[in-house]
Amino acid sequence: QVQLVESGGGLVQPGQSLRLSCAASRHIFRFNTMGWYRQAPGKQRELVAAITDGGRTNYPDSVKGRFAISRDSAKNMVYLQMNSLRPEDTAVYYCNLAPSPVTEYWGQGTQVSVSS
């Protein structure tokens, strides 16, 4: 049973933008705070954006002002707009509940590579 499906990654140059999408099953999406996480090679997975059911957002300093999370309740979708991308943003990006992700919900993720 597919519950979270991420898409939209790719290879971009520094300074460019990408928009990631996450399709969520309704029972996961509804009433829950959703988040985008990333995991770079050799590093722990980290939360990079979160949005409550009411639309409040939160970001770590590393992406604040560059990333923007949004959600579409009608479509059970979560988005991550990433601007001014840097090489250190290179990672596999996942969506899940936040701040406590559910292990069973991890999807395949989507690869974001930032390189000149």
C-alpha cells in the first residue's frame, strides 16, 4: 500500500530552483503536521521544513529564506519550493509526518543534486 510518494527531484546548478511534490494518503495527510526531510550521503536524515494542518511553517536556519513548504488539502499534496540551491542541499528528499516521522511511511524519496 503506497502511502507517501515523492517526486520532482533532479540535477540543477547552484542558484537554481526545484519544486518537490509529495502525494499522501488521506489518512496520513489529514490533521497532521507534514514535513520534508533530507538525507545526504554519510549523514543523518534531517527535517528541513514542516507545515501544520493550519498552515504554520517552520524551517531550520540552513534553509530558512530559501525553502518554502506548502500543502493542498484538497489534493492531499505537500510541496517544497527550493530556491537558491547550494551544493550542500544535495540529498535524497522525503516527506513524512513531522516532527516525529513514522517508519512505515517512508517512501523512496527523490534525489536532488546541486552541482556545477
